[in-house]
Amino acid sequence: MSRVALALLLVLALTTAGWAEKFELSGREGHDRTRFPLGVWTEPFDDIFERAAGRAVDDWNALTLAVLEVRAFQRVEARERADVTIVVGPRTTLRQSQAMARAYGGRDRQVVLPVQIVAFGPPVAVPDRGIERETLVYGAVAHELGHALGLPHVDDPRSLMCCRAWRGSEHRATLAAFWETMKSPDVRSVRDQLAAHYALFWAMDVP
């Protein structure tokens, strides 16, 4: 299937909720300090995709340095050396999520490596919501990088880590607020969540 056809399918799919995935974190997963920085490899695709993904990595590094005093990620040239890979995958259904991180915890509560982030389609502009393609790619990749760090979904539509895979009309207002946030997604919106998550994770004993 051509990139144009994939893009058109994605536009039709964007009536569904934000960044829902089938890999759901419990909120107890994370990484020991000694694991950081995690090596990140981004699949060469096009300038917009690579620029947006790179900016997401840089913004997470700035936040984790400020909050955790560690740099979360470092770029690597070889895919086989990466702890986190960011790739583009085909969209197979109209209700498929925009992106997905295959992130889950092992018995020691550490996020199992490597984590693969897949941007489906890839993400394209959403003119009716006032969201340009680069902004949407950035938001999707930055959200999934949060999962790679062990952060679960939250219900706050102002957060980059929103939202859960809701069903029903009672969540329309929250989803509308979420899409408004995605016009200018900001990694700093998860500052408090990141700080609380790792304060708890690093304080807990490994079972």
C-alpha cells in the first residue's frame, strides 16, 4: 500500500480516542538508574517524522535531567544496539491507534527491553482539528516514549499521557479537551507524574 493510501486511512481513523494501546502498564514499572540513558534508534522515513521524533527524545531528556537528574535517552546508529526503537508500521484497520509502545514489566518490575514504538500510518495532519502532521507525530512519539519509561495512562486531558481507551458518550468532553491539548503537546505536562512515579519506583524493593 502506498504512503498516500496509508495517510488517507489514518485521517479516517482519527475519530477514535488518543493513543490507546493493547500493552497496558500497571504504574509499577520503570528502570533502575544504572539503565539510563536508554539507547534510541529511529527508523529513517522522512524529514518530518525524523525531526518530530528527535525533538520528542530531546524534550524527554530535558525533563528527566531536571526531574530525575538522569538523561533518559541517547541516540544510537545501529538498531541492534537500541533499547528503544521508533518505527513506522502499516495501518490495518480504521480504528487502529495512532501509535503503540510494546512496553510491559518483568518480574523485577523493570520495563522489559527492547521497547518498540510503532507509529501507524504514519500519522498525518488533522486539518479539521487544527493539528499539523509534525505536531501529531511529535505528540504520538512523545507519548509512547513516556510508556517506554514506564508511565501509564492518566485521565487528565491536559497531560501528554492521556488518555485511557474509554467507551461511551460521558467522555466526549474529556476527549475534546485532549484534542485541544494535542494542538501543542508538551512533555512538561507530565512533570509531576514522572517525579511521583520514579520516587515510588526507586523506593520500592524488588520482589
